[in-house]
Amino acid sequence: MKKLFVSLVAMVMATMSYAQSNLVATLSHNGEISVFHGAGSLGQAMDAADHGDIITLAGGRYNAANITKAITLRGAGMEEDVASGTYRTHIVGNFDINIPDSLDKHLTIEGIYHENTIRMCGILSNAMLQKCRFKEITYSFDYNTVSLLTCINCQITNRIYFPRYTSATFINCVVNFPYNSYGGNMEFTNCVITGQIGSINNSAFANCLFRCTYSLNNTNSAVNCVGFSDYYTPFENLAMSTNITLSAEEFSALFKEGTFWELTDEAKAEYVGLDGKEIGIYGGNLPWDVRILSPQITKCNVAAKTTADGKLSVDIEVKAAE
């Protein structure tokens, strides 16, 4: 990480006159910046935001807030390393995504860690989720619609549960228990699929790794995939013959010990995708990388009062990835 210093002093002096914590939410609206502090700052920024605005969160734990506007929400990332001073943006609590469908603006969420439930309501169109860790994403009613959702470099640890009318693309993601009702479709490229796969319908897989239970049903297609299943074989119901089923021991041996789904050098050479690159999340055009490249405010402290000559002490730190 390297420090970047930005000219926010005038803005901070105009909006704050007392010491604040490092839980910082900044709202960018039509070129103007507003700053909110504390665990509830995400909700405050959301209330003040309009469609198309950008909310940026520093590392730390924030109370969840329903997302009701087509904003860009940027966190500091989903990984944490206290030794190096890297703190993830952790949103605590369940929240809904419920955005009017008659907009030309679209929702983007990047760089957050969430271990509760996100519920999709209404009609969600053209949203993007990237470099995030989610526990569970579900929906409110079966007549909800999720269309043209794109997920890049995301991890879903429990399940992602889509309504009947869904179109979604997953690129270099790790997804446990993806589910969609009949009538929708999903595409997975260079992903790791884990857990139950018997409830996936009308979906396509390319260059993916499967560590799962049961098999894909015959409404799906898969090419250049490798997998292991606790019951049956992952690809036995599919017409395509370009997939490989391994034993539990063979599948475990594909990965470097102590890594996050990273293939050994031998496996990288042996299991190659349609593009000539390794299969799994470290191959393809968008290999797994959870670093957040946009600058993040990591400290914003303001003195409790001005000095005798009218000056106010401001201490701001902004960091970005190398």
C-alpha cells in the first residue's frame, strides 16, 4: 500500500469541527463531497444519496442499510490483514436491494465483506458485484426479476438463490450452492462451484472446477470443466464429453496447500481452458484479485476546536493499492 494525499481539507473544515472515528463514508454527488462518520454512516450516506452517486467506505464494521438507489458502493476490500494494517469493509446485518426499475443508472457494489443475508426485491437490472464476499443472496418473491447481473471475483459461501426470471454471469467467482428456478439462466466462466448443484437449471459452465454433491441436470451445459462429486459424477447427465471427473484424492491434489483454490504448477499445465489458460479462478481474462485499486480514506481526524488564530487541525490519510 502507498499513501496518497488528496485535497479534502477544505471540505472537511466546512463540514466538521470535532474529532471523528476512522469509520468514514464519503458521498460524491455532482462533484460535491459529503462525509459521514461512525457505524451508521452508510445509512446516512444512503439517505443523502441520489441515483448515480458514489458512496465510498473505509475499512471497518458498518451497520447494514437497505440499498434503494442505483449507486456505486465501494468498500476497502473483503480481506483483512491486521499485521499490515489492511482492514476490510465489513457490513453487519441483513439488508434489501430494492431499486426502481425505470432508471438509466445501475447498481455497483465493490470491495465489501458481508456475513448475513442480502435480499433482492422488485426488479434488479444490470447490477454488478465485484471483489466482494457474501454469505447468502436470496429474493423476496418468485415474481421478482434479476436480469443481466454480473459478478466478478466474488465469493458466496452459503448460497445464491435466484427467482424464476433470472439472467446472471459469474466470472472468476467461488460460488457455493447456486440455485435458479426454471425460466432463468446463468453463465459461469473460470469459476469454482461447490455444494449442491442439483438445483441449477438452464445454465452454462466453461473452464470451471466443481467440488460438489450430486450432478448437473440435463438442462445445463459444461465444457472444459473438472470436478468431483460426493454422489454420482458431476457431468454424467450432460451431452458434452470435454469434462473430466476425478476422485476425491485426485481433486484435492490439484491445489497448492494453504492457498485459496490455486492450482499446482502441474495442474495448471494439464487442465487448460478454451482460451489456453488454466481453468479455475486464476485463469481467464479476469483472474482472481481482491485488491481494491481505487483510493480509500483510511483516517479522517479533525481537532475538537480551532486554534487561537482560527486554524483547524485536520489529519487525513488516503491509501490505494500499488
